[in-house]
Amino acid sequence: MLRIFKLIIQALLVAYLVIFSVSNGATVTFKPFMNVVQYEIPLFLLVIFTLFIGIVIGAVAMYGEKIGLNSKIKKLNKEIKADKQEIERLQKLTISQEENEKTVSEELPKQQEKNEVTVSNDIKDAIR
């Protein structure tokens, strides 16, 4: 469906250019460099040439913008990669700290039991 729509638009554009060319066949004097050089050309060629030059200038401008945007995309992708690596590093750090806390919390009651036994032994020794 889209292909047919494009074909219709292109056919209408070509038909318009043919009608425009036939209707504007009168010659005009074209002076691109003031009065140094002048050309006698049909009006429709002048208009089509001017339109073509405008399209080329617009394409060059868009290409320049595209290059700038591609550069920015690459820079942002590098930042994203660095951020992901930092996130992974911090997650590993957090996981290892949690494991250390678990180990410490498991050893703490054992240490307290040893301290209580030592204190009770010290009291017994003091009493003797």
C-alpha cells in the first residue's frame, strides 16, 4: 500500500514538472556573477536548477548534523558502558560486604560464648 502511495506521489511530481516546463519555456537572462557572465536559459531550467541547489545544500547540512549526532551517540555509549561496569563493581562490593557481615554476625555469638566461658573460669580461679 505504501509503495503504491509513493508511486502515485512520484507520478504526480513528474506530471507537475512536465506541465511546469511547458508553461514556463520563455528564456530569461541568468547572471550568476553579476554582469561578468550571463546565460540565456529557459525559466523552468533556472527554477529546477535552483531547487536542486537548495536540495544539495540541505543534504550537506543534514549530513553534517548526522556526523555530530553519531559522535555524540558513540560518546554516550561509552559512558553507558563505563556506568554499567561501575554498577557491576558496586554490586560485587555490596555482595562481598554482606557476606562479611554474615560471617561476623555468625562469629559474634561464638566469640561471646568464649568470653563468657573465660569470665566464668576467671571467677572460679579467683574464688579458689
